[in-house]
Amino acid sequence: MEKNIVLPLLVFFPMVAAVLSYLIGRKNKEARNIWVSIVTFLVMIGTFMLVGKDASYSLPGFCSLGLSFEGDGLRVILAIVTSSIWFITTLFSKEYFTHFCNRNRYYFFMLMTLGATLGVFLSGDLYTTLIFFEIMSFTSFVLVIHEEKESTIRAAKSYLGVAIIGGLVTLMGLFLMYHMAGTLNIDALAEFMAAQEDKRAFYAVGVLILFGFAAKAGIFPLHTWLPESYPAAPAPATALLSCVLSKAGIFGVLVLSCKIFLHDANWGGFILFLGVITMVLGAVLAVFSVNLKRTLACSSMSQIGFIVVAIGMQGLLGSHNALAAGGTILHVINHSLLKLVLFLSAGVVYMNLQKLNLNEIRGWGKDKPLLKISFLMAVLGIGGIPFWNGYISKTMIHESIVEYIEILHEAGLATGYMQTVEWLFLFSGGLTLAYMTKIFVALFVEKNPYAEGNSKNIHEPYMSKLSAILLIVCAVILPVIGVVPHMTADKIADASYHFMGAHAPEHAVHFFAWINLKGAVISVVIGALVYFLFIRKVLMVKDHNGNLVYVDRWPVGLNLENKIYRPALLSWLPFIGAFFARLAASLTDGFISILRMLIFNDDTGRVVPPEDQYFSTYADSDDDEEVYGEGFAKSLLMIGIGLAVAMLYILF
Amino acid sequence: MNGFATILPVIFPIIAGVALLPVKFKNRKQREAWVLSITIINTIFALYAIYFAEAGVVTLFHFSERLSLTLHVDGLSKVFGTMVSILWVITTVYAFEYMTHEGREDKFFAFFTMTYGVVLGVAFSGNFLTMYLFYEFLTLATLPLVMHAMDDKARHAGKTYIFYMMFGAALAFIAFVFLYCYGDGLEFVYGGVLNRQLVAGNEYTLQIVFLAAFFGFGVKAAVLPFYRWLPKASVAPTPVTALLHAVAVVKSGVFAIVRLIYFSFGTEFLIGSWAQSVILIAAAITIVFGSTLALRMPHIKRRFAYSTISNLSYIVFGAALMTPAGLTAGLLHMIYHAVIKITLFFTAGAILYKTHREYLYEVEGFGRLMPITFLSMALTGVSLVGVPPFAGFHSKWALATAAVQSGNPVAYIGIFALIISAVLTALYIFYIIVRAYFPRKKEYPKGYYEHVSDPNYYMTVPLVVLTIITVVIGLFPSNLLSILEKVATGII
């Protein structure tokens, strides 16, 4: 562990630069674009400088408990992924945002989010993690709401709501953890937990901490904001959300699963359960979607499910978890790279057409080979086709499930549920291929029967040279990782084993042996079946002109957010809260109105100036007795009687 | 001479305020010069008395052998006194501009200056009697400020105000009598003054008396069920609501409660008793109650007023834990809330002053037109919510930690209340900020955006200064914490 000033600089430099970019942007837009690019580039260089150095840095006293940063294998890898993707999207933003307003605001919050995200990934204790996690949530909210349309505002508010509630629940968990363990330092916590015999009391705390991170990652049942917010944000911001910010949630899950509940089968089983539901649900939602970005968003959710399944398998496999650990980190990185290409492509589509509905953008990419090939690379990658990167990580995760089934089998335990998991895993892989084929075919293969407006300006380039180069570079990386996994993927996995408490596997995985290819083949078959039998038959209908069009057949009622979360948070709970608040308030009011009845007189039939209602009344007749009986004098009489009673009480 | 240094910051503004009453100033500039110099001079006096005089106990007046009026600057006085004297100057500057549209400024500033001395009197009091005296004075001195507008609403608010205050003081008086009978004296001594031999056998009575006094002082601290006056008093001019109802008056109530628990009855006597459970629960209920109602208020100032109710009970809750850690957390929140809430009220006042808009739905889309105002509101609002690493986060963290450490099962209810309230706080604050920056409609009726711009520097400078203070004490709370810890353990 060496002290390294680069760590805090990586976090705080972008934040300072954000302020500068705002100031520069008010004077000169072009200079600002250059400045932002330089900043993200420098940050990227900075993260690469951390490679191989086991760096750490702490700022005691800052924010009372102090901040601490660490830069070991996994953290540095995540930081490099973050900063590289940030750099690429920043370059891409320049063209995408040409016709947008409020670009200053966008760049300001984008850089703030960069610093905060790096803060999350490089954090050495959970307190630091939480601080930057919260900053990240709030600054990214502004990125989501950027377009300020009605639907955007609604989606962004869900995003903010989830961030606030998630953050607070996590805070509660951390705070209980701090009380129980006396520290929040991640390594110290790992030691502390390893020494605990009975972990039952910690599961509840773990679930609380998990809540906020799971919400950010989009894990079921906290995924509802995700299919709304991702499409609502501008494409570069969506790319950041999907490629990086969701991984911040995953980082939290990793800390919980690999440090606090290391090799804990109960916890692993729980995480696996969440992961399987997320994986399948996301894929199903994506199959039904008819909006390009929404499909990609649901796909993100599904892929996060794959990652979470891998994390769960780490817990179940205990100390033999190298395959699952490698699968986790590789799928994190692969997903980031894949989604970067996909969302940037979606950005290109939206930039030209201002539309995302599959029926409207249909056939637009037919004559655009560059975009088509880049997109195809990502489709093949995410579909888990051999020789593309997604295949590598999915194989490792699949292998780990198979391995666990064997272990169970040898131990003579029931393997039924794990076999279900395996089949669901392959099924989701198939669905992935099916929905990716759906959007690929729609965008690049089919002819659009109603394509009058879309094909104009055919001679103008549909994206700038810079964007094209970025897209190509990102797309080329995908098969490279897939073809030579032992030179690329294995290196990354090796660097991360330490963090995840795993040891490198005894023998290298033979990715292209039949036993491993079999899984991919099954998935491809399932995908083909789903595509041809379900998507083309059920999700497409002939319209009145006899053309096949995509229809959204997802039942409207089946929406967790609209049916349960929003009513619960916006109607039921406020009602109950207000009811009790009224009740509490009326306690005082009741007390006071009794006092009023006793002391003051506000009966009708007298001249009472409205503002003096309770001070005095003026009799309109000169009947002394009446006034004496009802007026201010009565009050005095009452007080006198009260005093007399008190006197009597004291005397006897 | 040192004794005089302690008395001066209390007496000087009272005399100056009385002297200002009959004076008719020629113009605004002249009055501003006078009032500002009195305030600044007194702040210097106050800070001198707090940090350099070291006068010990200063006796003002002897009634009898055991009854006297004394001033004594101890650790707690230092915290409260410093907070008040710094915020007072800032508020005065803000008030100059704001009051131009309220009128009758001569009278306003006279009472405003007087109140300064009275609040410092509460802070510097050396025994229960003196505190009680200044506490009553505070009610009287602030009444004209609350009723400043003198219309029906203001008069009604003023009446409610004075009834509640008198009622509270009467309850507190009971404790005064009992402390006189069962204690070794009325001085504030860390750990309490109750005499064990006299107390033996009368614990139950004394606990009831303690509760009476707690709720008596709790009137100013707006503890349920005696909170009604506070939202009503938000009809007062903004500098008054900001300073008096977010800082001086309500914090005097909290301050008195701290004195009552830690310096009069003593935690040893109270800790673990049913009386402690009662006050913890009262505080927890008020926390949730205030936040819930704040969420339902469309009137911006009233929303902040209910938010104040909730936040005051955070402090009371911390104090009611009766551990040094609890008191530290409570005091930390006291300081944070003072700075944050005064800023929030100032922003609401700036909107009201420039545009005469008072409701949430009337300020949509103002964020960009009043950049300084709304940036201040956003930053301090985020601090109030307790988004790390901003101010409110640390105090809430400290409060929750202290609650768990205290080991009191009732305190867990309080933690639960803190979490619920945090969610509600986030909702009621972000609601305004999000609406202001992201209006729901694209078009608004003609004239909607007229006059919408930042006010002049009289108002923006205090806002900027306060926002900077909020952010800085939020990012670097360690020094503050170590001082407060010393105060809470009775070292200074």
C-alpha cells in the first residue's frame, strides 16, 4: 500500500473542472467542448497510471469520518472502464448535442458525475462509497432530466425518488453496520465478518445496504425506474447510465458479496434468486418493447441480471469460485463495452430522425454499412455468439453453474433448482439474441413501407467523422476480446481475483471446446425459435395496408411502478401520514377549544369585531346581569373559582 | 472590568433599542448606518465577552441569599452566543432591503435591536432565574416584530404567539419553584443541582415537574402539542421569521431545554426514567409530524416553518438522549439548522420581495431567472436533506449513532422517525427546487416572469455568505465537532 495523490485527484479534479467548464462555457462554447474533452482525457490517463500500483490515500477529518481511497486490481479496472467510456461519450456528445439547449449545464453535471463515480469505484470504506454514490445519484438526475419534456420529467422524478429512498435505506444499513462492527473500512469489515460465527443478525443489515445499490443497478424489484429513465435521457447520458452508473450499483453488491458475506451460501442464494428474476424479466420486457432505446434499456437490466447471477454463484461456490468471479468482472466490462456501442448507435439514429419507435425508424440503416457493421458486432457480442466477447463471460458464468450442479450431485443433494437456473440462464441468453435480432432486423434489414420522410438528405453524412471513428474503434474491440480471450479477458480476471476473494482457476478454460460451445448453441436455437415463432408471429401484425408492423403487446396493467409503487408512495402513505398528523394536530386544537369554552366567550348575537373574537365581546344591551354572566367578567369569575379550589386543596 | 464585558453585550442593544424608539431618522441611509453600527459593535462586544473576557460568574442583582440574577459564559453559552451574534449581523443587512416594502422601519429596527440583547441574555444566563427572566423578555420583545404588519392575520398570529408563550413560561415556572426547593441552588452546573437527600422519595413528583418544564420550554421549541404558534407566526416579515423563528426564539427554547436537562435536573436523575421515554417519544412524533405537514404546505414560508418544527425536534431528540454523544449531535444539528434554515427563509423572502409570490406553484421556472437565490436554496436545501457530504448529513449521522449508543430501546423509535423524516425532507425540499428549475409547462400566462430577477446585493450578499458557511461547515465538521464534544461533556 503506497500513498498516492492520484487517487483523490481523479475524484476532485473533474469536480473542479466542472466549475471551470461552466465558466468557460458562458464565454465560448467551442473552448468549453475542447476543455471538457481534455479533462476527460487527462482523467483517463490518470486511471491508467494506477495500473499495477496498490495505491491508497486517505483524507482524515474530511466530512467528519474522513474519506479513504484505494486503488487495487478490481477498482483500477473499473476506474479505467469508467474514464475511457466517459472520454468516448464526451467526444460523441459534441455532435449529439449540437441542437440542444443548456449544454453548459449538461457538461457541468457530467463532469461532476465523473468525479463522483470514480469516487465510488476507488473508495476504500463504505462511508466514502456512500458519499460519492449519493453525489452521483443527484448529479446524474440532471443528466436524465436534460430534455425537460413531460415524459422526461416524470421519468427523472422516478429516478430521483429511487435514488433518495435507496440512498437512505442504504445509509440506515451502513449506520447499523457501523454500530455492530465499529468500522466501515471495507477490508476491516471483511476481517470482522470472517470472525463472526453467527451471521444471521447481519443478513438484515446486508439487505438494507443492498437496497440502494440494487436500486441503482436496476435489480428486481427495484428496476421499475430503469426502462423509463434510460430512454428518457439523451443518448450519451444513457450510455453513461447503462455502462458505468449501473456498475456503481454492482460495485456495492460486490463489496457486500465478496467482502462482507464472502463465500456465504445463504447470501449467495439470495443474490442468485434476485439475479435470475432480473435476468429473465429484463429479457422478456426487451422482447416486448417496440422502442429502440427501451429495448436496450431492458436489455441492460437483463445483462445486469446475468452479472448478479454470477455474483450469487460466487457465494454458493465458496472458495471454488474462480469461474464465477471471472465471469462477474468480465461480464461487467463486456456489458459496458457492448452497451456503449449500442447506445451510441441509438444516439446516431435519434440524432438524425428524432424518433425511436421501431415502426418509424424501420429500414433507416439499410444503406449505412458502417453503422450496420458496428451494430452487428454488438448484437453478436451481447447475444453470446462464439468469437465475440459476450460469449467468454457468459461461458464462464454458465460453467460456474454447471460446476455447482456437479458439486451438489457429488454431495448427493437435490440439483433440481440449480438445473432450473441453468435453463433459465440459457433461455435468457436465447431471448437476448431474439430481441437483438428484432431491433437489428427492423433497423438494418427490413424495408420501411412508410419511409417517405426518413430517407431525405441521403448525400449528407449522417454522422461526423469523429463519431464514426469512435463507433468503429469500440466495435472492433468486441471481437478482439472474443477471439483471443487468454490474452485479454484472462488478464483482467486475474487482476480482479484478489478483490473478490478468489484464486485463479487451476487450469485455463477451454472456451472453444464443444462442451462450452454447447451452451451457446442451445441459446442460439432458443433465440431463433423465439424470434421466428413469437416475435414475427405474435408481436407483429398486419395493418390495414397489409404490411407487418411491430405492436406493443405488453399488458398496460402489468406495471409495478404505476400499480404499486407510485400509488403507495404518492397516495396511500401520504394519506396515512396526513391522517395521523391531523389527529396529532387536533389534540392541541381540542385542548385549546376546551380552554376557549371555559375562559372566553364568543357566542352569537353580540357585536364582535372579527379580529377580536376571542378577546372580548361587547354587549349590545345594557342588561348588567347578562354581561356579568357571559362576558369577560365570567372569565375572571372562573379564574377566581379555580384559585379558591386550589387553595382548598392545599389547605386540606 | 471583565464582569462589565459580560454585561455589556446584553445591556447595550437593549438600551440602544429603547433609545431608537422615539428617534425619527431623516432617511434610510442614516438609520441603516446607526443600526448596522450598533449591531456590529455589539457583535464585537459579544465575541469579546465569549472568547476573551473569562469573567466567571457576574452577579447583576441580589434578591436574597439564594436568589440572584447572574451572568456566566460557559461552553454552551459560547456555542449559542457565537451562533446568534454572527447570524444577527447578516440578518440585519438583509433586513435593510427587505423591510423597505414592509414599512414602519423605525419601530421594527428598534425592537429588532432590543431582541439581540435579550437573546444574548438567554445565552449568558448563569442561573435558572436569570434565564427565566430573559426568556419572558424575549417573548415581549419579539411580539411587536411578529405583529409588525398589524393586519388581521398578523394580530391573530401575535395573539396566538403570546398565549402560547405565556402558557409555556408558566409551566416552566413550576420547575423553577421545585428546583429552588429541592436543589442546592439555581446555578447552571453540568450534571444538575438536585440535592439527593432532598430528592429521595420525591422522584415521581420531580419527574412530573420536569415534564411540565420540558413542555413549557418546549413551547418555544415547538414540540408537539405546542407548535401551533410557529406556522402562524410566519406571517411576520421574513427577517423576523428567518432569525427569530429559525434561530433566536426557537433555539432559545431548545437551549433552555438543554439547560433544564443537563444543567438543572441533571442526566443522572433523569436517564432511563419514564420521563425520558416521554420526551423521546414526543420528539420522535414531532419529527415525523413536522415533515409530514411540511410536505402538504404549498405556501413556501409555511412549508419551511413546518420543516423548522421537525428539525427542532431533531435537536431536542439529541438532547433527550441524555448522553454526551446525544448532546453533541443535537448541538451540531442546532448550528447546521440555524445556518441552513435562515438561508432558506431568506431565499423565500427574496422571492416574496421581488415578485410577491408566496406559493410553490407560482415559482415554477424561476430557477434560472433568480440564479443566486435558487442556487442558495438548492445548496442549503440539499444540506438540509442530508445528502452527503453536505451539512445535514453529519448531524443526522451523529444523531443516529448517538441514539444507538445510548442503548435506550425507545431511542430506536427515534432512529426510525429520523429515516422517515429524511425521506419526507427530501420530498418537500426537492419539490420546490425541481419545480423551480424544471417548470412543468412550456408556456406561462403573460406577466408571469415579470420582475423575476435576483434582488440587489443587500440581499444576495447575505445569501452567498450563508451558503458558503453552510457548505464549509458541512465539508469540514471535525473542528466544530471536537469543540461541541467538549461542551457536551462539560469540559468547557
